[in-house]
Amino acid sequence: KNEVEQSPQNLTAQEGEFITINCSYSVGISALHWLQQHPGGGIVSLFMLSSGKKKHGRLIATINIQEKHSSLHITASHPRDSAVYICAVSDPNKNTDKLIFGTGTRLQVFP
Amino acid sequence: DGGITQSPKYLFRKEGQNVTLSCEQNLNHDAMYWYRQDPGQGLRLIYYSQIVNDFQKGDIAEGYSVSREKKESFPLTVTSAQKNPTAFYLCASSIRHSLLGTSDSYEQYFGPGTRLTVT
């Protein structure tokens, strides 16, 4: 079993729909990261959080430390949101940001 | 503009040849990382460096080598000993963030990646 599990693996939506991507982890963490990878391959960091909730534009990330679970929400989805969304956790046992990655959720938003 | 550059974007090599992938950053970050991405798998750490002239093996270091002679540069060499070198390679660097109530964590900034194909 992977230390970081994401669901669903693939997700399709119509433009305007509310989208939720889930991430569960089984290890202790110092922070959880949500990353976005576009078809060209480059990765952008969306959020880094260790508790509660963060919002940036139409994106919202929440984390429940007790349940070891995080969600990424996209409101009013748009075709340009189509990408792979990756959850990763920081290993608190090392004095470095060694990340443990999930396998990603591929999102396609159709007009 | 500050950022991370990787070159080239696409690289083709014959089996048995060593190849070096470039990674440069002008973000003044101390730590740099190399990851490998294969279809259906999460990113896996190859090597990382927290400071100039120092680096550590990641989870899949066999068949790879790195150097960190300058803060800005962290080249990765894929040697002929790497059994399955064809993959997408991503370089990253990090700055330290202090999050309230937790031990320090680092946000990572990624380069655009190099797709290596070995035939």
C-alpha cells in the first residue's frame, strides 16, 4: 500500500462543475502539498498546508490531521483546469523536504 | 525572472552512453532535488543536495550521479548502469517555510522537466 493515496485516479467534468480530489496518507507529516502538472510536464506548487484550509482563487485545500486526509476543491471548473493534480507529504523525520508523492489525479474539464 | 531551467526539453541517446541533464536555478535556494517520473507512478527521488558540495542519495540513486559545485547548478548524469533510463526527469529547488505549530517545511519549485529516451 502506498503511503500517499489519491482518489479518483481519473476525473472528467463539465465546465462549471464543483470538483473534489482526495488524498489520504499513512505517515506522520510536517506539511501536505498540492501540485499541478500540465500536459507539457512542468509542475507548479498550488498549496502547502499543515492544518485547516487555504484558498487561492477558485482553488480550496483542506486538511484533517487527525484523519490523515486532505481534499482539493475546484469551484466553477474550467477547461484550463485540466491537468494532473498531485498530492505530496513532507517527511518530518528528516531535516529536508523529502516529499512522498501520490500517483496523481488526472482531471479533464470539457466545455 | 527567477526560476528553474532544465535543458534540453527532449533528449535522445543510444543505450550504453552516459548523458548529463542540466538544472539551473536563480532563486538563491539552498536545496535542490532530482526526481524521476514514470507513467502511473508518483515522482521518485533520485538525489538531493541541501548545500553546495554535499548531496545524498534518494530512493532510486543506482545508475545516476550528481555534482553540486555551485549553488545554482545541480546536473544529473544518467550512466550506462541505469537499467531503464527512459523517463521524464524533473529538477526542483526549495526554500524554507516556517508553518505555525509545526516543524519547518519547505515548498519546492520545479523545473519544466527533461524527457529522456534511450534506445
